Amino acid sequence: MNDILNKKRMSFSEIYGKVGIVMVMVAFMIIFSFMSPVFMTKANMLNVLTQASVVTIIGCGITLLIITGNTDLSAGSMVALSGCVILGTYKNLTEQSGFSPLLASALSIGLGIIICMVMYGIAALIITKLHAPAFIVTLAVNTAARGLALLYTRARVIKQIGSIVQLGQGKIVGGITYPVLFMIAIVLITWFMLSKTRQGRYIYAVGGNSESAKAAGIDTDMVVIKAYMYHAICVAIAGVLFMSRLNSAQPAEGVGLEFDAITGAIIGGASLAGGLGSVVGTVVGCMVIAMIANILTLLRVQSYYQQIITGLIIVGAVVIDVITKGTKRK
């Protein structure tokens, strides 16, 4: 059992891979600074961090899923559902029930987390107990969550929410926004879990070789279920931050967030086959995606071109994953 749980020493190529993605990010920063004088300004760098915060938070949860050999194609819709429920509930509690902003925030965020955990819990049970493909199950969750978000809001935008939107818009000294602080906190918690806890070692063991993990006495189903539960919390937090930044609850928003998060994880070294991945790599990958989106905006590239480029990045990330997997087998 110890042999399975103990991490392997990193080969030179693995170390180079971790350093390489950082070098790629630095290279992009240098190139983009020549393309636009605004890119490397403090204000724009803070903007990039804020733009990357929601995707990175989602990416932390998805990284755990990918390492276990699973995935989630419903994060965007779940962000919309949780964000709409949290902001809508807050508005009702403060305006109609007279709750204080602090208590209303706690109750509404708690409700959003519970909804995410219930839906992801059901999905995880279907995946683990019925051995259904994760992408099919979460695709179904994606459709259901979007429908529930539209049902809850009656397909309308909820405006004039109240002070809870400061979670997505507030700043501290230096211009650092609250979403960036939440991102840093989630990243540190995820890193600690993967690097310093038994659950983290179990996650790598399940993704590396599920049968060997079972033989070692690990409850592989529970490991996957717990990973989805953690991901649910990340998605709920991302939901309230995302909608707060919009200053309204919009049920049609959040489309494609899951693909950005998955792409960030793969760019950062995670493998869709499972067993590989790190939160640091995911952070860097998500930052690269945010920087590319930012420079395209600064250069006033039309949105449809941005979508094409994003699609090419996703395809490129999958190709890199396949090539890397083939190289490791050799």
C-alpha cells in the first residue's frame, strides 16, 4: 500500500515540464508587452488576475477530477445555477425577510453550496456505482443545471442585488480584488490537500491505477465522490463571484467556463487519462488562457475570432495531452 501512496520521484522531463509551462507564460508576457504597451501595466495585470480568478477556482476542482480519471462538462451551467440562486436568495432575504446582509450572505452561499453538492453528489454516485462515463453524466447535469437556472429566474435577469456583489467587485489595498483573494485561498487549500494529505495521495493513486488502489484497500468510489464534493464547493464559490462581477444574476451566462478550466489544467500538465496533474500547473495554464484573452481584447480582435482561437487552444491542449501520454508509454 505504501508503494502506491508514495509519490514517484520526478524525472528530468517531468521537472522540465513543470518549469516549461512557467517559461511559456513568461514568454507570452514578453511577446504581449511588445504587442500592446498597456499589457504589462499594473492595472491590466490586476485585471488579468481578476479575469482568471473564476476559471482558476473552477480549475482547482476540475484538476482533482482529472487526476482521478474523471471530468466535468457542467461547470459553466452550475456556475450560472449557483450564482443565480445565491444572489436571488440574498435579494429575497434582505428585501422581503429583513435579514442582515451578513446573515443573508451566509445563508444564500450555504444554499448554493448545498445545491452544487447535491447535484454533483448524484452525478458522482452514477459515475462510481453504475460506472457511467463522467463526460456523459456531467453533460446531462449541464443541461439540467441550465434549465434549473432559467426556471429559478423565470428566464429573466435579476438586478439590484445588494451589497453581496462586493464579493466580486470589492478591492483591498493595492487594487487586488476579492475574487483574486478567493482564488489564492482556494489554490492554497487545493495544493495542501493534494500535496500534504492522505486524501491527496489517494486521488493520485486512484487516477494512476484504480485496480491497484482497490487492492491496497483504498475505497476508490469514495475518493472520487469526495473529489466531486470539493469541486462542488469550488463551483459554488465561483458562481457567486462570477455573478457578483456582473452585478446581476444572469441564467444564460457562464457558457464555456468548464472548457477554459479543463484546458488550463491540461496546459498545466494534467492528463485526461488520470494520475497526473498539479494545482500549480493549472494556475499557470489558466493564467496563460486569461492573458491570451486579454491581449486579444486589447488588440480589439472581434469576439468571433476570439472564440476560434479559444477552440484552437483547446484542441492544442488535447493534442499535447495525447502526445505526452504516448511519450510516457514509450
